[in-house]
Amino acid sequence: MSTTTLTPTALHRLVQDGRAPRLLDVRTPAEFRTAHIPGSTNVPLATLREHRADLLPHVGTDTVLVCRSGARAAQAANLLPGLRVLDGGVNAWELAGAPLTRGPERWDMERQVRLVAGSIVLVTGLAGVVVPGAHLVGTAVGAGLAFAALSNTCAMGMLLARLPYNRGPRPDIRQVIAELRTTA
């Protein structure tokens, strides 16, 4: 299924003209608190998957899905067909000079994945000098990263998203639905 995108410039123009679509940010609560597009609603991808049926009646076609780079928003678009994805996500929005609401700084998920994967490869590569076969763990991580790129999913990212650092307070689905009703 192809996903329709909206450029940051086009979205910013809509916002400035007072015709802003509803924005659903599917990143983790911690990522959302760090920086988000003003007026967006945080519905983490895991919450969206779990409560898709509850959310569908409250999400109109004039909704744009947002994440860091567009990958998670594209996954969300598969769950909520007919919605657009912000091309390049919050990163592209910021590069376009559009405003962000900022909170306490936290590492985004991609940076965390790079740290964990790189550390595993480094440690097992060094350990492989004295422990035969240890380097194979790094090989498995490399295979996982290659699969993540090909499938546009990331098992390590999904696991890291479950850590308390990334969870923060989980959005209450009733509050999310109430917010979606008021922004309709």
C-alpha cells in the first residue's frame, strides 16, 4: 500500500493559513515531550496498534501522521489507511524552520538503537579476541539491522521503547479520544 505524504513546507503553510489538519504524533511519550509540532496529539505507535478500533471513529481523513523521520508514521498509516504522513517527520519539519514545542532533551530512538547496536558489536568484537565465537553476536546484530532496514521495522527499537526511560506516562486512551473530539 502506498502512503501519501505531505511536505513540511505544505503543512506549515496550512498551519499558518489557519487550515491545520489534525496531527497524530506516533513517537514514544519521551520523544514527544522532547520536541513536537505545536497542536499535535501523542498517540504512540504501540497505543495506536492496541486501540486502533477505538481511535478509528475519531480520526478523520484530514489527519497527518508524524514521527521522527516518517518510518513509524508510515507504519501507522498502514493501520489507519487514507491518512497522510509528514514527509521526513519532525526532523524535516525542524529543518524547514517550522516551530517546535520543546521540553527536556532526551535521546531519540534511532540514536539509542545506534548506541546499543554499536556497543554490542564493539564489545563482542573485542571479546572475540579471547572468547572464540563471541564475534558472532555482533554478526547477529548486523543481520538484525540489515533486516530492520529492509523491512522498515526495528525489533531493537521496539524493545528499547519499552524501557522506563522511553515510556514516561502512557497516554490515557480516553484522554486521547477526548482530545481528538475537541480538535475535530
